[in-house]
Amino acid sequence: MTVPSGRRERKKAETRQKIADTALRLFLERGYDTVGIRDVAAEADVAVTTVFSHFASKEALVFEQDQGFEQRLTQAVTSRAPHEPLIPALRREIQALVRHCTADGAAPIWRMIDESPALREYEESMRLRHAESLATTIAADPDLSQTTTACRTIARFVIDAYSLARDAADPQTAVDEIFQMIEAAWAVTCPSKNSTGTA
Amino acid sequence: MTVPSGRRERKKAETRQKIADTALRLFLERGYDTVGIRDVAAEADVAVTTVFSHFASKEALVFEQDQGFEQRLTQAVTSRAPHEPLIPALRREIQALVRHCTADGAAPIWRMIDESPALREYEESMRLRHAESLATTIAADPDLSQTTTACRTIARFVIDAYSLARDAADPQTAVDEIFQMIEAAWAVTCPSKNSTGTA
DNA sequence: ACCATAACCCTAACGGTTAGTGTTTAACAA
DNA sequence: TTGTTAAACACTAACCGTTAGGGTTATGGT
């Protein structure tokens, strides 16, 4: 009981990591659909059931690193400077995230995702979860007093920005362009504040 | 070749409809996950392969009626009055669509969809396709001269409005609220036109 | 009448996922 | 140390959506 501390936790983490690493390597080598769960399990030297005790689905193996995404967005909201406006803070974070996943090293992974409908669907679903989480965080901010609908809307728009910018020819510029639109949409929901007209 | 017209077409349509009706009935009676494809096929008195020759997946059986969605949105853009602004036209269409799917008769179906992760994922994916199609239509409008990014962004926002409004306590009001935000976002991308401030 | 083929059927399989049932081993208490 | 508990893992067999392969019927065009 109490807090299981020590070797057991470490071994579990090692197993998990070994599965994730093996899976990603095989996927990139041979293609996502070509590699089966049974292949991954065999190569990682674990049972199939063990794979599914660490990852909820085959797709989850690919997005293993993506736990931080949600947290980074909500932290951009909660731990911003006092009275700092919301949207620019979110814009900075989205810029960073877009830059991160359009970096050269990440290219093969995202190409693989683009080529697999299953992976695309999975990521879309993830984004919705992130949007909901972000909406809750925004709604909880004491500096802001928006409708539930307004918060959920802005959260969606922000996540859309991430998704759309990644596909754009020039991701950085796209983020700026979309965030001008988001800024305007947000300004409508704030009766008291002025909108910033120029960029 | 040429145009196959007559009995064959009719019979095919009948089979398709029978499968769709049977599936929806069974799903509503016993629950989506409880009913298997083999059950649907048996009850509709067709082979399993026949089911998949009419519908691409189990989820597609539920959204059988939804072919019109994409078309209605794009038509709202293409066949609006000359010089009629884009956003209000889209708002009207989204209002109608939201009203349609929040009607009393449709409630059990949407409850079923909400309860099944697979169906939710499928619908999310559908929405993205609709957004892409809408974006293309908007980009093709000669009256408008926006960036590709701006068109895709607005299209996403409009689809978001549909999705968010359906979940809201008061869907009709939510559509109006979200479309005020969309109107503002759109105005930013139009250098020449004035925005309409009040609703 | 005759052929091409669209629509359908059946069987068998593939691949992701899960249930059921052990076996090992870290963690902890006596 | 020893015994107990439970977590992590293994193995088997199956479920379910989906597809391939190969055959039958009947519709539509010639």
C-alpha cells in the first residue's frame, strides 16, 4: 500500500519506455499500418497484453510524448503575469508549440501521422480534449468573466490555430494571422477593454 | 454502361435503406456497442460484406442521413444573394442545422452518439472534412479575396460554432454569441469593409 | 439470345483489443 | 528471515470490425 517507491516503479517506467521506443522505431522503419501490435510486442520482448496495459491503443504509442501539450497550454493561462492579457500569452505558447513540431527532427513523425487516417483521427480527438481543458482553465481565471460559451469558443479557436498553422506553408506567419482573428473575436466578448488594432 | 436506370438502382437503394434502418433501430434498442455488424447483417437479411459495400464503416451507418450537411453549407455560400455578406448567410444555415439536430425527435440518436467514443471521433473527423470543403468554397468566391489561411480559419470557426452550440444549454443563443465572435474575426481579414457592431 | 457486370452471398482470415487465468517479484510487516 | 499482498507481466483464446477471395444471380445493353 502507501506509496510504492523504488525499483518497481522504475522497472515499470523502463518497460513503458522500451515499448514506446520500439514502437516508434518500427513504425518509422516499416510504416505504421505495416507494423502490427504483435510485432511491437515481440520486438520489445513483452506480451501483447503488457503493451495494452501501458497504452490504451495502438495510436497512443505514437503520441506518447504528448502529455505535456495540455499542461503547457493551461499553464500559459494560469501562470502569466498579473493583468497580462490572455490572447497574447496563448499566442506565444502556440508559436512555441508550432515551432517545436515543425522542427526538422520531427518531420518524419508528422509525415507518418498525416499518412494514416487512424492517427489523424486520434489526434483530432486529442485536440478536442485539449480544447475542453483549456476552456475550463480560461473560465476559472478570476481576471476574466466570460460566458461558458465564449470560453469554450476561444479555446477551440486557439486549438484550431495550432492545427491550421501546422498545415500552412509558413506556420509562423499563419499563427500571427489567425491570432489577429482570435484577438478580434475575443475583444467582442470583453465589454470593458479596448481591442489592439495594429500588429 | 452509360446511365444505369431502372430496377437495379432501385433495388440497390432499397437494400441500402433497409440496412440503415435496421442498424439504427437495433442501435437504439440495444445500444451501439452491444450490437455487432453481424447482428445488423442478420437482421437486415444481407451478408456482412454487403453491409460494407454500402457503408464504409460501422459508424457510417449512424450518420447515413448526413450527406446533405456539407452540401447545405457550401450552398449557403455559393447561392446567396449578390453582394450579401458571407457570415450572416452562414449564420442562418448553422442556425437551421442546429435547430434541426436539437429537435425532440433527434434526441435519442445524439445521446447515443455522445455515449460512444467511436461515434464521437467519427463525427469530429466528419466535421474536419466539412470545414475543408467549406474553406475551398469560400476561397473560390469571387466577391471575397482572402488568404487561404483566413478562409480555412473561418471555415473551422463556423464548424466549431455548430459543434459548440449543440452542446450549449441554449443552442440558438449560443449560435448568435459565437457568430458575433466570428463576425469580428472575419472583419479583421477584410481591409475594405466595415464591421457590423450591433446584433 | 447473349454477354458483361453490378449486386449480392459465403467462407476465411487479418489485426486491434480484451477476458480469463496463472506466474513472478517488489514491497512490507512480523 | 519468512510470509503475505498486490503489482507487473505472460500466455491463451477469443471478440469484433474489416477485407480478400471466389462464387452466384439477375439486370441492362447489344
